[in-house]
Amino acid sequence: MNSVCGKNKNGGENLTVKTKIFKNRLFRSLAFLMSALALLVALPMFASAASAEKAYGFPDGAVPVKVTLDTKEVLKGESVIINSTTYVPLRSLSELVHADSISWDAKTSTATVKKGETTLYVRNGGFYLEAQGRYFYTPEGILNINDRLFVPIRPFAKVFCLDLNWNAETRTVELFSTTKTLARGSSFYDSTDLYWLSRIIHAEASGESLAGKIAVGNVVLNRVRSRSYPNTVKGVIFDKNGGTQFSPVSFGTIYNTPSEASVIAAKICLEGYSISDRILFFMNPRIATNSWISRNRPFAFRIGNHNFYY
């Protein structure tokens, strides 16, 4: 009779079945423990985000983000990403960069931050930071969260000449101090470009929103950069190749004095902000007397009364 050492035929089968059952149970137990461990690791992250939203009154969907200043972590629990924009508390960050003074004007809902020769104005609910006669666009706006002003970190960094880097690996906004100071608008903006850009914006979009005004300015500057058009702001505006390009040139309204809002929009454009760096045409379909643009150019988007085209 053939035999296997240590087991008979029937006994060996029973042992094999029991071993398989044991291994299956062990595997399921280990899988459960791994899932539980992963959940425990993730819970503090969710709890942290939830507690931050609850503690500071951040809107739903706000995601905490790490910020460092000269390699040291700052604003812990106070800096968040809202709609893809990193927001920080104005007063806290101003103090960290050693501002000389921070004041609040309740009548105009405006905060003023002074540091050396630089003076920054931030209006609650506004869409730009103003400093030294320059304007830095904040499309998502200045936010009031629990009676604290929160500003996008990038324009703040520009105002106080902080170098900014996004570390994707650690998901950290890294700020670094410099000895530079912000140039005044009077020396930063080309006076001729500002003169004509503000006037075409006013003539074409006086009743439009700030975004609508900026988009009109973008069309002009995009043409300046295109080989198909003159390479100056004035040249683009008065271009008559193929006919007058902008009706205010024919009507004479190009010479009207621009509003403050139009000047601000022009400055924002000259800072380099672009709603689109591809749009080359726009028209108001309700009053346009020529449909060539809509028939021949790809539609991009609509802002206010204007349709914009590539």
C-alpha cells in the first residue's frame, strides 16, 4: 500500500480544505484591517478641512493649503483654496511681511496697508488690489469671511515683491522675501499705450462690467502681438486695412475722456492679465450693422452685450 508520510488519503484532503479556509479568512481579515487603516489615515484630512471651514467660516468646498514664508510655515489653518485660487487673510499676511501700518475705513469698506514707500488699498467686495497707481485683477473677488478680508495670494505677492512658487510635490505655496519695491504706475505703464487703450475701452465698453472692459482691452493687445496687425496700441486702434476696425474711430468717440473704470481696466490689461490671449474680434450682435465677424470667425464667449471671437 502506498502512503504519504504524516497523512492518509482522507485525512490529507480534510487538512487541505481547513488550510484553505484558514487562509481565506486570514486574507479577508487583513484586507479589512488595511481598509480600516486607510480610512483612519484619511479621516484626519477630512476632519481638518471640515474643522477649518467651521472654525473660520470658509465656504463649502474650501480646501486648506500650506503656505511658507522664507521656508517657514505660516498662516496655518488660515490659508485656503477657493475656486482654484489661494486666499489668505490680509491682516495676518501683512503683519508677516512687517507692514508699517494696517487701517480700515468703514465708510469706503477699504483696508489700507503701508510698508515703506508702498501703499496698498483693498476694498471689500472689490475685484482688484490697488497699489502705487497700479491695479492687480482678482477675478474671484476680495472676500469677507467672518469680518476678515481675504485676498488672493498672487496679487498680494506682486504688490510687496515677494517671489512666489507653487510646489506641486508638497502642495505648498512658497513665498520668499526680496529687497525690491513695487514700481509706480507712472513709470510702469507706457503713457501712450495707456492713453489710447483706456479710450478705446471706454468708447466700446463704457456700460460693461470690469471683465467686459478687460476683454475689449485684451482684443487690442492680442492684435498688437499678432503679425496680422500693427504692433502698437494706437496702430491697432486706427488700423484701416480692410476698413475701419473700430467704429469709435469713425464716430469720433475714441477721443472722449475715459472713465476711471476704463482707465483701471486698461491698467489691468497692461499688467498682463488676460481673460483670453486668443480673442481678436468682438461685436454687439444687437446693434452691429455688419455680420462678417459672426459668419467668419470662431465664437469664443459672451460677456455682457459683447460676443468675442477668435
